[in-house]
Amino acid sequence: MRKYYLFVIKDKIIKTYNNDLKGLYINLYQIYKNKKNNINYLISLFEQLCLPFQVDILANYLNHLPHLQQNGKKYLYKKNGEVSLMELSYPTIVIMSNRNLPYFFRMLNLYNKKILVCDFDNHDYFWLSMQKSQEIEYN
């Protein structure tokens, strides 16, 4: 099972890190790794890099999908052998899945084309909009 963290990246940051996606990943990894230390600095860094998710809009959309089970801000998708759990929050969306290309990725790609997906446990990262239809190439 993989755990993905999704971030909406600001336009100016995309331009700044255009040729250095690893540098952007490292900054996000530092936020993830040090989330309990120096919280003011980490919040400031996050606000420089990312935009918040519009949780209310996403929740409204997800609540109307018949094949999802909901518990608060968590959504479970179980179909065709896939088991994926998505948790909504303003700074990031966390998805745990037994698939490399979870159902939620396709839906979120329609929501925003500037989402960076990070798997901090496996040190993988990629633009959600650059995924292939069936498989994702990891760095």
C-alpha cells in the first residue's frame, strides 16, 4: 500500500522550479519530515509554495458519487480490486492505495492541473497532470 501526499503548487513556484522538480520535492519533504518542529517556519514555507485545496467544493462533489463510502473528510473507494482511502484537508490531500494510479488521481486531475504528488516513504514525486493513462513513471 502506498501513501501519496498531494499539493497544489503556486504558478510562480512552478516557474521557479521548472527544471528542478527535485528541489521542490525536497522542500515539501522538509515540511513533512519536520512537521512537529519549528511550526511557524514550516507554515511560512508551505504558504510560499502551495495553495490550499478547496475542501468544501471537493467534498460536495465526492458526496454525490454513489460508489464512495464517506466518514467525515475521509472517502473510501473499493472497486475492481482497488482499495483507496482519501483524506481531505486544506494543506494537502492524503491518499492511501494499493494501486499506482488510484481512482482519486483521475478525479483530482480534473480539479487542478498543478498538483504535485509525493510519496515520501518511497521518495517518488510527479506532476499529476503528467501521468500516463494506465501507469505512472516515478523519479
